[in-house]
Amino acid sequence: MVSMATTNRIQTYQDFAKVHGILLAASGLPESLHRRLFQKLFTETFDGGEHFQIEPCEDGRTRRLVFTSDSMAKDSNVFLIDHAWTFRLPDAYKQLREVPGLAERMGSLMCVDVDMNSDGETDVDGVGDEVSRDKLGVVEMLESEVREAKEKGDGTLRWLELDGLDIDDDMLLSLDLSTRFPDLVALSLFGNKLTSAELIVQEVIKFKNLKGLWLNNNPVLKNRYSDGELAGIILKELPELEIYNSTFTSNFGEWALGFCAGIYGKDNPAKAGQADSPVLSVSSLDLSNRNIHNLTNKEFSPICLPSLSYLNIRGNPLGQNSAAGLLDLLRRFPCLRSLEVDIPGPLGESAIEILESLPNISELNGICASTILETGKHVIDSVLRPRLPEWTPDEPIHDRIISAMWQYLMTYRLADEEKLDETSVWYAMDELGSALRHSDEPNFRVAPFLFMPEGNLASAVSFSILWPTKNVCKGDECTRDFLLGIGEEKQRSAKLTAWFHTPENYFIQEYEKYNQKLQTTSLIPPTTMQSSESRSIRPHDGRPLQVYTDIPHVVENLTHPEFAIIKDPKDADIIWTSVQVDEEMKNAAGLTDQQYINQFPFEACLVMKHHLAETIQKAHGSPQWLQPTYNLETHLSQLIGDYSARKREGLDNLWILKPWNMARTIDTTVTDNLPAIIRLMETGPKICQKYIEQPALFQGKKFDLRYVVLVRSMHPLEIFLSDCFWVRIANNQYSLDRSSLFEYETHFTVMNYRGRINHKNIKDFVREFEEEHQVKWLDIHTRVRNMIRSVFEAAAVAHPEMHSPTSRAMYGVDVMLDSSFQPKLLEVTYCPDCTRACKYDMDIVVGEGGVAKGSDFFNNVFRCLFLNEISQVSQL
């Protein structure tokens, strides 16, 4: 927190220290450097260039910072680093497009502009062809491929790439590819709009010579079940297939190996009568992330690959091979000198043991073997490969930056005496600061610093400060710890995945164990869970029930004569409050255990997002109506494993991050970027949930449903569903374009606090939805009711401590429908939040030209909960 009291411009060190005392202590800067920092801030001295030099590395795809002075002692100097880009996350894409020069500078700083020419257009061989292809019809493009095949050979087309051409099921069928090109060896339909597994199977199994098939990024692969079923049928019908969706099949052989070695491709689709195998001369082979379960293969052998000197087998689930068997196989390759493999992984836990078992290896994971043996590290972070930015040649510079920026960004949150800013600030340091690479044993430290020259937050300018934490000499690389103060108890190794390629197999195994546990979990509610009817608490003397509430909307709308609003909570029969009622509050307000309260004990198991997921998983395992959900504070490794497995299988990988206990979509992000997921943990504890990429839409827009649930008892379970629910509709047409992920009014529906409200009359919505999708809303409503019942059953079974005879509550349950019209649980909001939300939603037209009056709604809520009178509610 920073002081707002001082308003005079800072002139002396004493004034500086007084205003910035808390910030100086928080930065960790040694006190001996405080005065020097003041001098450099006061004179705006950026003298890092006198001591450091930026050098390109990793073939120009990143940079490092090198010390150029003769020497510098620990804690002897401090340097200012400017912030090249400061923003709040929802504004990132807009700023890159609109701020002059920003995209160009960030593209250069993050090394993602290496293939851009001066006009900002891509300049890579073949990209022009792709652009022109987009302008041609698919049929014309096929004719062009045939002409090209005739010019280069016998006219037989064996390799066909139809990527990103918006081919849907009808178009695929009409193209009749198998009749026109029966000799295809490789077919890519990457990034199209195919949805029918049956149609795909029908068409592709006609290609009896097919060895490679790519269906990645098609809607048909939107979930593991459909993709696994599709793959099983295709592989059964096409036993010669060696590559499916970028991964090796169990039938992989010379063709797949040759493809990875760059021998087979469009210009050379398959072996054509060579006397000797083309892979005999292969010296370098990258088999990383090919989903290989068994490397033992007659084609992958020293006889077939006698010249192999470099091999990369990272990211493969080689579970069918023992470590001893793999080591024995690799020992028999006479020329193998350089190896890349996950550590820990299929060859064991220790880099040293691997090298001792493979004495001919001179380089392991890019590190000289002698260096590894000398360091004595058994599992060394230093052999982790940096996660360099990746992009496609035609990808816009803005998208490249959005993907790459998570390796560079840092964050802070502003505060004054009154409150903490809800939205974090992200920033990228200038070129010098951004060139600092990670080390577990760094020689420098960096911290953000807010300089307030006028003594107040309004005048603040953000910098980073850099100082040496070890003695450094000329030529040393300058490094910092990206995860300063974070040890393994805070998932350090998993968090390093944001910057490095950590062992995928380990994380996938952790995910598989976790998923297997969920699949076998199911707590059957006991017979005592059956609903019964609570007693009315209507006074025998006929007087109205006394209600104390601090929620104005209840005061205004609770008009039923059997309830009376009073101002003293001690005299109330019912406490309907927006604050937590604990023992301290009860003692302070003079409350008793006989008064009814609109809260259940331990209701956090429902209303906090991480507890809600844990509650459901504990009781139901992994029900279809709950998207895969991970508490990042405890299950980051499992999330990384799920993400990696999905990527390996070519499935969609869009996720949504939600703070544990914040409303109105604050600090909520949609992303398909794993480093982003990990880095976003820095702004507060979150869950990460699989995004519903294919939701049911209403007139092309995303929507969700708010249901109101009344709970009279948790044991036995007695719950009611209000007949009135609210439809909340996004303002923009739904899109999965990367730029749209930053558009609040495209992906979110809660417009009460931002943007224009887009509600819909219930009867009109139901009628129009049924007409648009040709479904019966009653069937959908039945599924929603069953799901809501299951949610509260989970709480009752997993947390019996929720039971309280003097608790009654109202909860909001937010639901979304997927494209198959199956309900998906979004969240549960607790009673005060739900009560306040009704203030915004209550004036929605729900009847025949009528309005759902707040008085009608709240009178019915209180009558149901406390008088057992059911009106406009139904029991679940």
C-alpha cells in the first residue's frame, strides 16, 4: 500500500525515503543502495548501457544480457529499467493495434518479427502461395495440384494438403477425393470445419495407400471420446497408416521416420523403387511429441539408421519400453552422439546415470556430457530447453506478441489507503531488462518500483530496478530467478513450464493418475438424503415474522403481511444479511442460536469456485456437466498434463481461468496458451477450467442461464427451484478468433457492471430457441433440474457439516448449454450476491406483457423458506 498524504514535489532523499519507505522495503533492495536509487530516479539516469550488452542467442529467437565492465561487487550498484509496455490484460490486443509503434517494438523485443519485411508483410517461401490459394475455390486448387503433379512426374497425386479452407462435411463429400486421387499417401484436412465422424471414416478409409492423415483442429475432435472412437475405427480400417493427427500410430515404420527426417514430403511422397532405404543416410532425427508408446521397431534400429548421430525423443509416452530396454537399444546405434530426452522420463531419473549407461553420448539435452558429469546434478534444470515463441508464417504480428509475451511480462497491483485495485497491471521491461534470462542461481535481482515524484499516486511512474546479488566479472551472463522465493512447496518445477520445456511425460502421468481417480469416484447419497418437509416457523400467536436485513432491495420488496422489517437484529426471527454471521458477529450483535439465518455453515464448499469443484469431484468424480477443472494452487501438474495430452492428441485446448472468489468476471481470462495459464496464477489463486468452445448459441450469441435455488434443509436435502430464471446474452456474435478472446462482450454475459445489458423475456427466449434449434425446452429444463439436484446432493454428502436446523438460504446457479444442449455448471453464488443480483434482473419481462415484480419474487422466496408455502417454485 502506498501513501497518498504527501502532495509536495520530492526534493530530498529524506522526503523520498518517507514517501517510498514501504515500497523500498517490499522491493528487497539493500538499504545501502536506497540513496543511489533516489539519485538515479531524480536525475532520470539510465546508465545500464555502460555495463551491459544485449546479445542474440538460440539462432536469434531470444536474447541474453552480458556484463561488459571489468567487475562489479555484490550489492554495489543499482540500475533503472524502463517499462516498454504497461497495460491491463483486457486492453492488450487493442493497444497493440492502436498505439503507434508498439507492435513493432514488442515484436522486435520478443524476437517474433524475424520473418517480417519492412512493409510488415510475411516474407517466407510458400506463404504467397497460401494467400493466393485462399482466393481460389477448393476445386480450382485441386486442379492446380493435378497440373503441378503432371509437370513434376507421372501426374499421379500422392500428397494433398487442404488446410484451413473451411471445408465442411457436405463439401468433403462433394469433392469425392478418393475417386479423383486413389493413390494418396498423405492427406491433410487440418483446420477445417468437419463435424461428422461417420462421414470422415466413410471417406478416408477409401485411401488404401494412406500413410499420413491430419484432421487436427476440426470440430469433430472437440472431445477425447469422439476423437478416440474415430481414431480406433480409422486405424483398424487403414493398417498402413503411420501418422495420424501429427502423432505416430503403432504401425509406424520407415515412412514416418523418413517424414520426421525431412525425406518424405510433398515433393517426395513415398519411396519410389530405391534399391536402398532412404533413411540409411539420416543423421538427425526429431521424434519429439509424436505420442510414441513403443520405440522398439524393426525400422527404428541400428541396421536401418546406421548414420544416426542426433536423436530427440522428448515428449513421448514410452510406457511399453523399460528404461533398461531403451538404453540397450540406444547403445547399439554406432554414431549416436547427441540425445534429447525428458529427465525424469523413460530413461530414468538421473542425467548422470543416463550418460553412464550411454558412454558414447557427448551431448545430452544440449549440454555437454562432461559438464553434466562435473556438476554432479542428477536432475538438472539447466538442461531444460527454453520455450521459444512459435508462430505460423501468416500469423499477424499482434497474435505472435500475445502468444510470446508471457515469457517476458511481470505484474503488480496498485493500492491506496482505501482499497486494492481489482485489476492487475502487466508490463514488459525494456530491451535491457527483457534480455535477462532465468537461472536457479542468479547473479542479479529485479523488482518493480513505483516512483511518485509529487508524493502521490497520481504522479507515479513505474520502473524496474536491477542490482547484482553476486560478484560479476566481464563476460558473465546476467541472470535473474523468474520464480524468486517460490520453492517446490509452491510447485516451482511445474511453474517453470511457462519458460521451459519441462518433462511432458511426468505431467501426463500425473494427470492420468488424477483422472483415473476421478473416473472411479462416486458417492451414492444415502437413503436419509431423501427430501422431507420442514416445519413452518409461523408464530402461533399470528404475529408477523420479524425480519432484519441490511440489503435495501429486500427492505423495498418484502411486503407480504406475514413478514415485518425491523431495525434491531436482536429482536428478529430472521436475519437476512450480506455479511458473514460467525460467533464474533453473533456476540457483537446479540444474536442467538434460535434465530434463522440466510446462510448455511461451510457453504463455501458451494460458493467458492475451487471448493465447488472439489465438492463435486469428491462426490461425483467427473460428471459430464462439470468441465474438467483444476485448482491451480494444488493441481498445476495435473493441468499441465491434461493440456499436454490434449495437444499431443490434436484436441482443442482453450481454457478459462477464474479467481476463487471474485464476481463479475474480474481477473477472468480465456486462453489457449499454457505459459499464460501459469503466469496468470501470479495475480491471485484461480481455478482453470476447460472452456466450452462449442456452446449452444442464441441468434449467434453466447448466453447463460441464472437459476435461483431455495434451500430449506441440507439433511435431509430439501431444495426448491424458482420458476423464474434469467437469460443473459452476450452482446457480440460468438467467435473463437484470437482477438475475440479479449472482447468482454463476446465471451461474457454478465453485463450488469460493464457494457449494455442484454436480457431476454423468458417466454420469448424459450419459443425462439426452440424454433432456432428444433428442440424441446422441457427436455433441456429436465436435464438442468437433475444437474442442480446433483450439485446440492454433492454438498450434502461431501460436507455433512453444512447441516443446520436454523439455516435457510437462496443461491444462484449459473448454467450454460453446450452445442448438444447438455447443461454445464458454471458457478454457484451465495445468498447475498444472489439477492443483490436480483436487483438488476428483477425487471425482466417474464409474463404476457407483465413484469416480474421484486415484491412478488421476494415474497414467494420468504414464503417458501419460512412458511412452507410453495408459489412459483417447484421442489427438486
